Amino acid sequence: MVGPRQRIKVFWFPQWAATRAGHGLCVLPCVIADNEPSLRGVMAEDVVLHRSFWLTIHSDMKSQARVSVVSSFITESVRTAQANF
């Protein structure tokens, strides 16, 4: 069992592929699973996950306009779709 302060590194693609192939259950964010008609949600009330996402920008690049534009776009896109994550 995973405690509240433990972190798990997750790679979604193998879980998604195995579940699509009928090999059991997995935990996927809605942004991935909702777009796959062969999958359906189960245990939504029983499983609660808290995720954090990090956007890392090299200090030499953060003042460049193109990096700032893309960073802002990614941040706002995730904020807008927050319920899917």
C-alpha cells in the first residue's frame, strides 16, 4: 500500500496497452482513458489520486520569448483541463 507521502513514478503507455489488451485494471488519467472507447472507468469513488506536474525550464532559456509563450500555453492548457488530470 502506498502512503500519503510516498511517490510513485508512473509510465502510462505500458499500463494503457496492457489494459486495452484485456490484462486487467490500471490507473489512467481521464485525459488518456476517456479517449479510448474500449476502456471504461471503474472504482472512481474508491481510488483518489493526487498528482503534481512540473514544468522545467533551463535558466538560460527562461527569458526567451518563445520559451515563455510555450510555457504559458502549457500551464494554461493544463489549468483549463485540470479535471481531466
